[in-house]
Amino acid sequence: MRATRGMKALAALLALGLATPAQADDLTDFLGRHGCTIGAQSRAAALAAGFTAAQLDTLVETALAAGHASQQRAYVVLDEATCTIRLPDFSDGDTLADPANAVLVTAIDRFAADGDPGCFLPYSSESYRQRYPTDDGSTRHLRFLARGITEGTMRFHSPSPLRTPPSFQVLTGACAAAPNVPAIRRSQRHISDADFGAYIRRRMQSIDCDNPGYSPELHASTITLQGADPEAVDKADPPVNAWLWFEYDMIGFAAGWLEGATWAAKGDPRPPLCHYPAE
């Protein structure tokens, strides 16, 4: 059994007769899609998936005692040796195939004169707000975007941090004929469990939940990840997505790692998107 499966937590679960080895592995794998963070949201999801409160409690107690987790106020974040952060599951989210979303896609030359060829979704937020005015609609919109990012049907892409794309670019159907689509599709390899998980771990270390803000070093790390020099990316126009950090953040927001997010308020990040200062 590899250490990354949480050997001590597994041993404790087995000793108490609370799980088989496969079940204990399944628990940490399940939590990986919840940012390896145990809180009210992930606990409720785990219980709904068939895990028990005893399994969760034993994992938390054992990981904390062994130094394989950190207590972040109401959250417990399992370390990398115990749990691997993975891309959340957005398979229940809306898609571009939904008629109400398909009509939002612009013509392929809508922004070409401004140097942005391709089809975009500049009015998706307004459309969702009209269709779903409650705060649940805000979450639904985020999940729609995150599903598109993770499945590669739309991306927020620009090779320069100084140039913001008009909105999310659609990569399917006739929209795939845009000249920048091949470069965007190459960057899809970074929408992966490994790269996303590494970014979230760095973000948690870099960002204070009580005072979240801009982190140039964190954002630069996503340029380095793609094999480019962050100091020259705006000059050389390399084939990278300078907004990969934004896409990673959007995935985390859509996963529910943002508290109090509504149509009127952007909300506050919580672990694993950030850490609370020691008290």
C-alpha cells in the first residue's frame, strides 16, 4: 500500500472494523475531488456517497495525530502524502448543447477585428442571471463554465497576461475553425489532476483566507508550468495560456470552495483555496 493512500489512516480504519482496504482507498480518492478538505460540504457529500461518519472521523483524527493534516478552523486539509487533489466532478453541470446556452455563442468573427478570432460567450453571466435569479443560479453558471474548461469545450485563453480574452472561447463545431484553437487545445493537457492539484496546494500556502489578494508569484508559477519564462511571456507571445491560473480558480470556485458567493457578492475563498493564519 503506497504512503499516498494514507497508511496510518487505513490501519486505524481497519483496526476499528470500519472499512476494507478498498473502502479506505475509496474515501481518500473521493475526498481528492473535494480538495482533500473535510468540512461540512465534503462531509455531507461523503455521507451521501455511502461513507460513514465513523470513517470520516477516524481519518481526521488519525491524520491530525500523525501530522498528515492541518486544522484550518472548521476545515481539515489532508496533506499530499495522504490525499491527492483531483479535478472536481462537474458531469452534472449544464453544457453548450443546452439550447439556452447554444444561442449565446457568438459568430466566429465577432471579435476578429479586435484581434480575437473565434466564438465566445460574452453574455453567459447575464443570461444565467435572468434565467436563474436566485443565488443557486450563480453556482449553476460557475459549474457550466467549469465543466466546459475540464471537458475542453471552452477555455479562457490568451498568450499574454496583458490581453484579456473577450470571454470564454468555444472550441466545438464550426467554432473549432478559429486559428488559435490548436494552441488552446494543446494547453488542455494542463487541465489535469496533477497540475490542478499542484496549483491548489501552492495557492493554499500563498493566500491568506482572511486577506485574500493577488499573488504574482502564484500566477507566474502557471506560466513556468507551461514551459515559458514569466518575465518574457508578454513580449515573446509564446504558445501558453497566461490565464491558466484563472481557469484553475474558476474550477475551485465552481466546486464550492468559495463561501457566500451570490450574484451580488463574489464570496470568500476557504480551504483548500487558501489557509487561515495561525491563531
